[in-house]
Amino acid sequence: MAGGGFIYRAVSYVVNEILVESLANSHAFQRFAVKTNKKLQDFSLMGAKMKINLKDASKIFDDHKNQ
């Protein structure tokens, strides 16, 4: 049983190394990664701005409610 686990890990390691190497050298994958990273950064920035806007709106609502 232990030998099967070793073989599985060895095959998994080799496949992983081949996959990582081929993706690292793929211009299409690199473009995909850069575009995905840019979109995620944009979403993160948009979320931060929305959080600020919601805090401002909440403060205005609370101030109006307390008057």
C-alpha cells in the first residue's frame, strides 16, 4: 500500500512539473494571467471604493435619522 502512495506522488510530481513548465513558457497563458490579475485588482479597487461610499452613505443616513 505504501509503495502505491509513493508511485502516485512521484507521477503527480512529474506531471505537475511538466504542466508548470509548459504553462510558464506559454505566451497565451501569460497573457491570460496578466489580464486576470488586472481584472482582480480592478474588482478589489472597486470594492474598496464601494465600501467607502457605503460608509459615507450610512453616516449621512444616521445623521439624517438622528435629526
